[in-house]
Amino acid sequence: MKFQLNPLASDIFISIYAVSTLYFRFKFEDNGNIDPILSVVLGLSFVTIIWVLIKLKILNPNWFGLLNSKKARS
């Protein structure tokens, strides 16, 4: 059995993840003299984690209903 989150839970998880990682990145950069390249690599790493979870179908975002697919009319 594969673990999957429903679309609303996936959207909430991704939103909380994005806000928290941005907070930690800004806090990390503020506390020390951090190279901008390191910040970009860290940000890409966080985005890659979410991308992998979506590709593995663990997360199933529907972007809070903004990108609903149109059903074909018969």
C-alpha cells in the first residue's frame, strides 16, 4: 500500500513547507555571513524534495482548486 495525501492535505503541507523553509533560510543567512550561491543551492534542494514527493505520487496537489482541469463535454 502506497502512502498518499489527499489534494487539500498536500496543498497545506506544501504551503507550510515553503513558508518554513523560507523562514529558516532567511534566519540562517541573517545569523552568519553566508554566500549567496549556498543560499541558492539550499533553496534548490528544498524545491527538489517537494518535486520528488510529487513525482512519487505521495503529494497530490491541486493548487487549492486554481488549476482544475476542464472536463470534456459530450
